[in-house]
Amino acid sequence: QRPVSLSAEATAGRLFAVDYRLLQEALRPRRSRDVRWRGKYAPAPIGVFLEADGFYPDSAIVPLAIQVDQPQESDAANPVYYPDDGWGWRLAKSYLETADTSYHVPFGHVFRTHFLMTAFAMATPRQLAPNHPLFVLLRPHLRFTLATNAGAYDYLITRSKLFGEIYAGTLEETRQIAVEGYRHHSFVEMNLGADLADRGVGATPAEYPLRDDLDLWVDPIRTFVEAYLTAFYPDDAAVAGDTELQAWAEELQDPQRGAVRELTPDGTLDTRRKLIDLISQVVFTAGPAHAAQHFASNYFYRYATLFPAACYEPPPGEDDQLDFARWVATLPPVSAANDQFKSNTLT
């Protein structure tokens, strides 16, 4: 180990925070930390990480601190845990991992790749003729969207099914996480480059698998989409004058129909560049971005000890005994862990 100046590391861009405040905003009804226990616990933690070589043999990302919940108006204890806090640290990691799972599933996966593409799957056949070049381009990417999303929607309305069983929040709160994500992130903001830049991870840390793997697909998809659309739209006037295309864009942005927020930076689809940007993002989202969610789920989220879908004990109080037994009691019971494993293995 070696001494580290956190202020210097922050200035150098090597200090990172993961803030799950959106989960706090999704609680229904809104409530503070000391009244949220109801058999399962829905944390909204903050985690701090440092990029530094030499601490771990296989990773340059070093966890520094975890606070299980947002700073509260409540008087309930909400300490910051550090790696030398023994079982307190182990428990804090479980709450952080629960939050990661709770955020990833309804927003990172179901909304950003499933439900966001529903609007395009609906508008495309309604507004574009089967021989329209954009219909032909999008059909292979959207052909299974509605059938698949019907199953996902069923999970979000049926309490006895998986989402109502294994996740930390109530079914209403799991839905609300997707809603809050929709409110906080427009379509343009969910573009990979814009999203990474907004979160401060566009260039650092040096190793970021999601960024590094997905970035490999951005240029090839854009190159193909640009060549395809350029063949059919010789200039901006051709885009602005395509009545089917304009009706398609109008439906996508209509709050009563597609309800896509910020389809383009200024809400208009009047240049070839805007169309290329838009369609490149749709193809990317329906393909590699969606696949990345499933691959990560299969590798990480099926293991309840690594990423528990819910915590079954409230955060520790000041006088609680923190030990192996308390950690095990915080993890999901076998039945819920088994359903989490099956779901993330098969999907």
C-alpha cells in the first residue's frame, strides 16, 4: 500500500463516484431511511472508487467508501463504510450491489433497450410503407421487439412474477425507476458518447469494459447507416421533404404516442446528418447495446451473493452485531436466489 492524496487524484480525474440517488427518487411513497424497512430493503447508496495501479493484481479500480443511503433529513444512522471496516464493509458492498441490480434491470436494461425501442417498432410500420428505405433498414432490428416486450411488460404488472418477487423495491417502485430514468435521460442523452461524457467516463478510467466493448461497434454501424441513407437521401431537402419520414418523427415525439424525449437535439428531423445520427443510435441500441445488457446479466447478476436483487435486513444500527451470520441474513433466501439465477441465466 502507498499514501494517496484524494484531492490530487480528483484533480487528475482518477476519483469516481457512483450515486444511486435516482433510486431514492423512485420510492413510493417518498420516505426517509428509517421507515423503509418492509421485509426487504431498497438502498440508494453512494460509492467512491479510485483508479490506481498496484493495489489489486487484476484491477486498477479500488473501492474507497460506501454510504448505504443518500444523505437524509432523518436521524437514523447512515455511516460511511471503508474497506477496513470488516463485516460492515462486506454488508455495505451488498447494499451497493443491490442498488446496482435495482437500477440496471428496470432502467439500464428494460427501459433503455426494450421499451425505448417499442416506440420505433410501433411508428415504423404505421408511418412508413413496406418499401420505404428506412422501413427496410429497421425491420430486421425491430421485428421481435413487440413480442419480447409483451413478456417484459407482464413482469411489470403481475406481483406474483419475478419482478414483484426478487427485487428490493415494490413492483410500483421498480416501475418508477424506469419512469425516473425516462425523466432524467432523453434519447439524445442516451447516445453512448453523450452518456459516457455526462458520467465522466469517456476517456477514464483506462479500463472500462462497457465503454471499451461497445465503442467497437459505433463506427462500423455509423459507416453502414451513413452509406445506406446517403444512397436514398442525396441532400437535406430530401430528408425534410419526405412526408412519411416526417410523420414517423412526429409520432415518435408525440407525448400521446411514442413519447420519445429529444429525438434529435432540436426536435426536428430536417437534415441528413440528424437522420444518420438518429438511425445509427437506433440500430446500435437494438443490437450491441441490448446484447451487452444480457451478457452482463448472465455473467454477474445471476449470482445472488455477488449482486443480490434485494437485501433482506435493514442497514446496520449502531449497536448491531456485524458478522458472517448478519451478512448471510441480508442476502436473498434460497428461493429468491434460485429465481434470480434462473432468470439471468436463461435471458
